[in-house]
Amino acid sequence: MPSTSKIAFVTIGQTPRVDLVPEMMAEITVGLPEGRIVHQEFGVLDGMNPAELDAMRARDGEHSFATRLASGEEIVSSKALTEEKLNVLLQKIDGEGFDLIVLLCTGTKIEPLKNTLVVEAQRIVDSTVEALAASARKLGVIVPLERQIQDFEERHVLPGNPSLVSASPYAGDEMGERAKLLEGCDLIVMHCMGYSAEMHEEVRKSIDAPVLLSRRLVAGVVRQML
């Protein structure tokens, strides 16, 4: 990597992700000289007007994502439409000279890029979940939306019949209360990049089990790469 590394953070919502990127950058750059890593943010929903945002919303029964608008509001977007626009955005960023693209979402499918290495939160978190689930007596998973529980179960065949609950990081859901439904699990995974260190602490205080935070897993990988 060059003396100054350039990271593109890409979200399926809108930027700036003040709830996410500063926390990740603090972990990625700890102990490094100022200016060693520079970053820029890109959002699939950036610049959209209200009508365009409404067109992106998931319909009943449709596979979906929960993400954040620049206003802080939650939007539940169509998985198919989001992935289509995400891949167009990634192709554009691929020609802009970044050293890494960090995809700040879990559950997406992307097409290969020609020039830039992509760090997919999806693959990092899912691989970690599957590796640890192999030896966990009972795995607990927290996802943003109730409708995503079925999506998760369709994507993963894990031993031990894992327990899943939903709690949105954007809608003010009580993380600690929702986590109590996972009592008896010996490992908890907060399976969304929107979950913050503060939410992680709420969950840790409410249940007697190790708790993994998605954004910390991804930040750790990025730090080692740079």
C-alpha cells in the first residue's frame, strides 16, 4: 500500500454515515500517523428526491434492506433495486483510484471489479458466523428487520438451530430488551453494520454471552490490510 491509503466507504443508504464511518475510522487508524488514511463516502441513495426514495422502498413480501437516510431516518429498501444501483455505483468508483472499497452492508450481492479490491462486510461477517456456529452450543443472531429473519435462515444452514431476533438500529428499538430473547445462547452476533458500539454495550449488559459487533469485525480486517 502507498504511504497514504485511500478508502471508499460505500453504503446502501445515504451519506454521510455519521453513525458509522467515524467509529470505524477511529478503530482503523488507531496508532497511525495523521493523514496516513484518507476516506470518502458514497451512498446508493445519495441525491434522491422523495419520489425517487419512495420508488426504492420494498413492497410487501419483497426481500429488503434496512438502511439510514442522511436525516437519520430509517428506510426499508428493495433488495433487487438496491443491488442494481449499488453495482452501477461500484463500477463508477472502481475508476477513481481508491486502494480499497469497503462495502458497509451485509446481505448484498455484487459483481467483480476490475481495478479495486472490495472488502465485503457480508462475506466477513457471514464467514465469522459460520465458523463460530460450528462449535457454538447455541448461536444467537440480531438482524434489523423481522422480515430478514427468514432471509437469514434461507442463506445459512447452521448447526444447532440458531435463535434470531430483530431490532432496528435506526428506529429506536430497545437493543437490550430484544437481546434478552436470546437468553441461553452462548454467542451473539449483531449482524448489521448499523449497530454501534453503544448498542453493543446495551446487548452485552443484558445477556451473559460474548457479543460480536459487525462493524468491529470489518474494521479489524481493513486495519490489517492497510
